Amino acid sequence: MAKIHLYMAAACAVVLALAAPTLAGDPDMLQDVCVADLASPIKLNGFPCKANVTADDFFFPGLRNPGNTNNAAGSVVTAANVEKFPGVNTLGVSIARIDYAPGGQNPPHTHPRATEIIFVLEGTLEVGFITTANKLFTKIICKGDVFVFPRGLVHFQQNRGHGPAAVVAAFNSQLQGTQAIAMTLFGATPPVSSDILAKAFRIGNGEVDAIKAKFAPK
């Protein structure tokens, strides 16, 4: 009986080991290339392949220059995911450039479909993520440094330097998805009931409404 239990445990371990890669990112591709046909009316888990493919489908020049950080957060994300860069369709990767004004912040958010790793191009940033046990891991990083944010966990970056900052962020998904915590809760359409948010944050309905007004669609 003990041997049977041992064999079953070993079999379970093998199954979990084989399954692990499928949990790490997008499903494996089934052909050499599948450039996304963004105009297709077909809806599926991803994008269908377009017929006529060229080298330009695998090229994206959009990260060359800093983005406009003149906004409330003082940061901007320029994404090179499948929606802007069709060549990454089915490849399980994407990339982005994030620029920060002095004091700018990429507010707390999550990526439900990807782990994120960043490389600092310039500046000094405070970065961090919070586990499901509410433990914060945070660090000051500078030009040339790398930091990783585990998949699905709340994380953030803030420029702590006196000048602009920028990072390159890579994801193990063609479309990582982003949920900004404040915008998700206070800017949802239709809106989340104020009494629900008031109870969750232990504040008054009036305070909730005042916050909602700051996240209302422009």
C-alpha cells in the first residue's frame, strides 16, 4: 500500500510538472507564425491569422521615443502587445515602454495574464508588489537594474528621482491585461454602488462620490 501511495504521489508530481508550462503564459502556438488579423469579425481566445504576411508585421517602431507624461498620474505606458503589434500573436510575449515625469507614478495595478519584468532605461524608481498575504516587497532601482512582478499580484512604480525616468517592460503574454485598482473600483461602468465602496474602505458615501468624480470619463 505504501508503494502504491508513493507511485501515485510521483505520478501527480509528473503531471503537475508537465502542466506548469501551460500555466506560465499563453498557450503554445501550433504554426510558425500567425500574424493577428485585427479586422476579422471572428471572436476566439486570441486573434485569427491573417493571410498575407510581410516582414513589417514583425516590426514595431513605437517605443523609440518617450511618451507624453502630461496627465494626472505623471506616467504613460506605450504598449507593443498584439493589439498594436500583430506579429506577436500566439507567441506568448509582448513588451512596453513606460515613461515617468518627476514624481510620476504607474499606479497600483495587476496583470491577470502575465508576469512582468522591467529594465530601467533611465532614472530612479521605487517599485514594489504585494502578495496575497499582504506582504510588500519594495526596492529602489536605477538605470540598468531589473525587477520582476509576479503574475496577477498588485504592483506599482514611482519616479523618485529629480528628472524623467523610463523602463522597458516585458510580459510572457501577447496581451497581458491591466487592471488599475483605483480606476477599476471608482471608474467602473456602470459604477460600483457607493455604499459598497464606502463599507470596503471604511469611509463615507460622500467621500466615495468625491473620489468617483476624479475617475469619471472625460
